[in-house]
Amino acid sequence: MSSPNSDIEEKSHLNCMNIKFRAVVMSVTLSMAALAQHSPSPRVPRRAVDRAIEVRNSEEIADSRATGNPNTDQGPGPGPIGPGPGCNLFPAPPSVGAAVNLSYFGPSPSTKNQSLVGPVQLLKTGPVDATKGTITIPLYLGHLKNGKNVWYILTDVDNADVADSLGLNFSAKMAFMANASRTANLDQNGDLVFDKGTVDFSPVRSVTPGPVGNEFPPSAAQPGAVGDKDYSPFVQIVNSGGAIYNAPIVAFDVNARDINFPNGNVDYSKVHDQVIAIDTVNMTVTINLINGFSFGKPVWYMSMDSSIPLAAAIEHNTFAPLMAALHLGGDDTFFSPVERIFISTNGAQGCANPQRQGLSADLADGFRPNNVVGGIPTNALDYSPAWDAQLFEWTQDAINKGYRGQVREEFQILTFVQDGLITGPGGAKFGSSGFSINCAILQRLN
């Protein structure tokens, strides 16, 4: 029979153990959430090469992002983890300024409800590497009717059930993209056979910025990948319910051995500029991620295609002429296939500047412009990977008065337009700039 004192000591010991255990669990939960919530292993399609699958850590992949001149380097350019607050949007932990350390905080509210604050991985086909700003997802091999190899990825679809089953983003607006989509059919092996659409990855990407302080517009620009007149990343599968997928081509008319760069050091004359590594044995591809905002929340997305050459050159992506058939300017109206992306032309510059934003900043230092996108899954119903570009310019009067800053959400920008602080480029009327960018959303950071 135990004494009252021993019972008290035992209960005290158990309470201490429970507190320590709870702290450890909270710490692990927060660490996992901060890196990438619900970040799965990539789904692996049928392999193109009959060899054993090799498992590698992300640390084993050499970073293919160039570090020289970002306007002439081939490849994706710097990633989303930059050298200062103007080039790195990853949010601080909640323990900053608190009297207790991170282990005392509970899980982020987004673990209970994805519409609440906290990290949410939206494209769930593979793991996000939050230290490098990349995602590794399945690589697919299809063919043109003439037998040429088409290497592609999948990011979005207009069917909610398919999106859930495959871990893709769902976009209802994609149902209205048929006029800007290629067509394909599934063959007897379950592979896609595309009717048309090719991409040439051999051009040398180059951008010549304008004068210092006014780097945008550039004086010259050449995209590093050019599609033919029939190329769009959007594909309607005719014999599979007519669903429309976002299926950007990452390599074309090459064999598996020609593009197998599982450890990085990619040959960008054969592979999409946003690719960090590509593995034709395990059938995976690692893609660079890009900073942005949606309704005030920092996000990461991938940039794969643009409807005009200038945007493709600046975005390090593929010029996709068929995307020009998308109806722009209607945003959330009936039959609209697009959502808006707001792009500053003359925002503050320098990675050390927390107000940094815009195309001139991008062309000056090589880091991405911190664009603002409209609705994404978890905070709106109107998401589309086809972003209708809305370029805007701070007026000289707004700059002189010190009003220019980093804007982070759609209606803040629209209010500044209404108040006369922001216009279209060159003082023009604000609105659609007449081109679109294919940017699949990857992750909400908080």
C-alpha cells in the first residue's frame, strides 16, 4: 500500500512527463506544418526505363538554379528563399515576441480547417522541400500521333473528384478553356496520345533590362522555350469524359537517357527552365517554386507557360501561343476561364527592402517580383491556373508622397486604383494587359 506522499510524487512525475510529451508533440507538429502540410511522397507512373528505383534525399540533388547574371542565365533563376525580407516571404514562427518558445504553441488552425491561418499544401502529388523552395512531382510520358515523346506534368483539372483522387488542384473555371486547349486520347496502355502541340526547348533565354531604376520594360527579350501555334499547357482528354487538365510539357521529342538529370545540372536546351532535376527512371521531376500573395497570405506557385514571348522570357517559362485564345478581362463573370494576377512594374527594389515588389525589381536582382494573385483553393472558389495579367504602375505623385509599398491582396490594389495611386503602365487605364500566365498554385504559407 502506497503512502499519500508517494501518490503525490507519482502524480507529479506523470504530470511532468505529460507536459514534456505534449511539448515534444507540439514541436514536431509545428515543424512538420511549417515545412509542408500534408506533403506526400510523389506518385510514380510507369517508368520509361526498366531499372530499379533509386531513392535519393533532396540534399543529393544539385541545385540547378544559376547564380550568375539572372537575365542571361538558363534555368529557373533564384528560388523563393532569398537573401532578405524583400525576396523571402516565408512567415516567422508565432513564438517571435512571445514569452515562451515554439514548443508551447498548439498546431496551426489550418490543421483543423484549411480556410484558417496556417500552412496548407494545395498540390498534393509530391513533397515540398521548404528549405530549397521546390516540389518533386510525377513525370508522365505520352506521345504525339506521329510517335514523338511528350514528357509532361499534371497540376490542375476541372473535375473535383479527379482532383481529390490524384492530389491535383481543382479549378471549375478550367471547364471554359476548351478553345485554348490541345486534345488527347488515352490509348490501350493508359497513355495519352496528343493530337498536336510541340515545344522547342533549344532557344537561349535572354533578357536585356532597361536603364537602372526603370529596368522594365526590357529593351530585348527571348524566351528559352517556344511552343508552336498549337501548343497550350491545357489538354482536353476526349475519350475520358472531356476533362481538361493542366499538363505543361517539360521535355519534347527526346529519349529518357537524353534528359535523365536526377542529381540536377540540367541541360536546359532539352528541358523546361523551371526544372531543378528530372529523373526518367523514377519518373519524377523537381520544379522551382515562386513567391507571391493571395488575399494577404504568402503563397508559393510554379510558373510554366505564358501567352506572349516577353512574359515567357521574364518568367523563365514556355511561350505557349494557343493560350492567347483564352478570353481575358472577364475575371469571375460567366464562362470566364481565368483569375487575375497583379504585377507591379515600378515597385520598390532590393532584397533588403521588405517593401520590394515588381518587374523592375525582378530584372534588377533576378529574384521574382512578389506578384499578387486572386483566389486560390481554401480562400476562394474562383481559382484558375490561367492568370490574366494586370500590370500596374505607382504614380509619381504616390511615390513622391511615400505611399509606394508592397501590396498583398486584390482589393487593396483595386482600392488604390480607385484612389488614383495606381494606374496601368505609362499612366494608362488599369485593367487586363492582354496576356496570361500558367501558374499552378502549390502551397499557402500561412
